[in-house]
Amino acid sequence: MKKILCLAVFSFIIGNAAFSQNTGSSYTTALGAKFYPGAITIKHFTKPNRALEGLGYFWQHGFRFTGLYEIHGDFTGAPGLKWYIGPGAHIQVWNDEWKKAYPTRDGGVGLGIDGVLGLDYKIKGAPINLSLDWQPSFNFVGYNYFQGDWGGFAVRYTF
């Protein structure tokens, strides 16, 4: 968790120095940290209502990279607040501790599909984006299982 926090602070400083601040109620790209189980997140809008999000999770049992395609919609009368939903996929690698507890036939590598449902808020007047989501996933290569407790709260710097 300390590594993620340090990386998020470093990203904020570099982003602040390299890009002008986005202080409106929308943004194009945002970089930050997601809490639970802990991830680096980057989100980029390809269209006003379509975004790609990349997540790098690092925790005591290994790491996981997830890509999401998100469809965003506005809430009437709430500038900066959007809902989003979409599909995605992940690849993960488990460490030796995980492999001993949960043996897999694929050597500790997993592949799967993800979904996401959440809220996204860009703070007007500040280069900050907040999001809260639920990200269920199903692992079908490696240790096969459904996991319904992924997701979390993200804080991102927008530019």
C-alpha cells in the first residue's frame, strides 16, 4: 500500500508539472490511486461518453492488470457527476504463498473477464476526480472462481 501511495504522489507531482490543470467539470485523462485492494489507475475518455481505464493492482498474493471499457452517462442537474458501466478483462499472477494455499494447474497465472458499475465525479474548480465502483470478475484460466468483492474508491489527478 505504501508503494501505491508513493507512486500516486509521484504521479501527481509529475502531472502537475507537465500538464495544465483541468478545473472544469469534465476531463479527458486522469491518473491516481484506487483503494481496495490497492491499484494505480489511469482513465482516458475516447469520446465524451466512452472511456478506457487501466488498473494495476498489487497486493500480498501477487499482481493483477485490468482493462475496462466504460460507457458513461450524465445525471441531470449534477454537473461533473456521471454513472458508468462496462466490460473488461484481466490477467493476474499469484505469488508462491497463494500457490501453496490454492494450487493451480496453470502455474499461478489467471485470466478472466470483468464488469464495472460505478459513479464518477469531477470536482469543478479543482483538478481532482473521484469515483466509486463495483467490479465483479470471473477467472476462467488458472484458479477458476467468481469474485464479487473487487471495486473501490479512486482519487485521480485530471489533465
